[in-house]
Amino acid sequence: MKTIVYQSFQADETPRWIDRCLETVRDWAMFQGFDYQREDNFFDYVPDWYIEKVQGKINVIADLARLQLAKKFLTEGYDRAIWMDADIVVFDRDRLKVETAENYLVCREVWLDTADGIDLGTGEIFCTQKVTNSLVMFAKNNNFLDFYIDACQSIVKKNTGYLSKLCVSTKFLTKLHELIELPLFHQIGLFSPILMHGIVNNEPEILNLYERSLESPVYAANLCFSFRNKEYKGLSIPDSLFAETIARLIATRGETINQNFVSNIAK
């Protein structure tokens, strides 16, 4: 099956850890025998009115552009097109598999956090289930891509107030999944700043809670670039936190997160 994996990254600067993430995805794609392409000219694939309406929110522009690119690749002869966000690190390329009988996939991710306004260490930590487009897979003749393209444009066109950067991604897909049960990919984790803090500092309470919320082991992680160089829930989020998280995941192939799954398999 002829497959292409494609990515993009646009910013004033490219942190070294983002380069490392892109490298791991490219290596994974080659290991799987897939073609790989980095396409950074996202504005070329989105209508001018859409760009103007979203007021420069690159996330919302990227949400539509990745769909338009998937359609382009499928038209050009690929059997499958797989998008992965630039801040995804593949830490176990041998086990990460996009194998399904479904003709499209979106991504199940678990978000570990505290309540709004509550810093880490001053309140309960909990996990919530979300559906995202950090990975999407579309096969030829799928029954979802055109619908999703139309939905993105309709949501933006009809918006008259504040436009969330997640309006056509996590918010839309999570709500849609409640209605029609979308086919989900489970092997990528969503690593919040608190979870990255737990990994770097080896905090069992955080790690065990996250793992208990997973439905399967994860072999790649979405590291949430949008929190870079910010403060969140009492934590600083410098480039060094991302880099150290990546280093530990690659060195252990995710054992810290998947430890209980590994133990259960061994039994």
C-alpha cells in the first residue's frame, strides 16, 4: 500500500527539540517503507477568506491545510496519507503501527491536568479523554475527508465571535466522536506540561495516573509546542523540559509510561 507521511512546521525559529521530533517521524516513515514529505507552505492550500477570518491563527490554518494536502496526495496516486504534528516524537519506531481496516483515523489522546486555576501540588490531578487531529490517516475513497474539509470551512465562515484555536480540531472532533464514534488511533500520547514534569522528575503519582487512563501502550508523544516558554499550573516550560522529556522517552523507549502494560504482557 503506497503511503506518504507528511508534516509541516512554521515559526520564527525552530527549536532543536522540534528538529529532533521531525527526525524521529521521518526515520519512522522510512523504517515503515513510507514516503515522507515536509510541506511548510500551508497558506498555499487554504482560501484567502479563511486565512482572513481566522485572523492569523496558524493552528486553524494548519487544520484545514493538512486535509487539503491529504486530498492532494490521494489524488496523485497514494493509497494512504498520514499527517503527524511537528511536535510529535516517535520513541519506539518498531512498535508504532498505523494498521487498520478503517479508511480514516483520528487520534485518541489523554490530557493530564489540574482544575482551572489550580497549580500542580495544590489540588487533584486527573485525566480527560479527547479526540484530536495530531495524527490523521486518510485512505483512498474514504468517507470522511471531504466532510471534514467542508466542516472546517463552515465552522470558520459562520463564526462571529471569539474563535478558539481548537475550534475545528480537538473541540470539533471530540464532540463529533460523542455523536458518531469516530475510528481512533491509540498509540500516540498527549503529553501535558504536568506529565512532562512527571517524566523528567520521575513522579509515580503522575505517571501511574496517566498510564491507568490509557487503552493501549503509546509509542509516540505529542509534546504540545503551544506551551513552549510559558508558565502553566506553577510550572516553567522551557526548551530544556521538552528536550529532557524526549531524551528520556527515546532512551527507555517509553518504558516509564508503558511499564504496567509491559508487566501485564510478561505475565
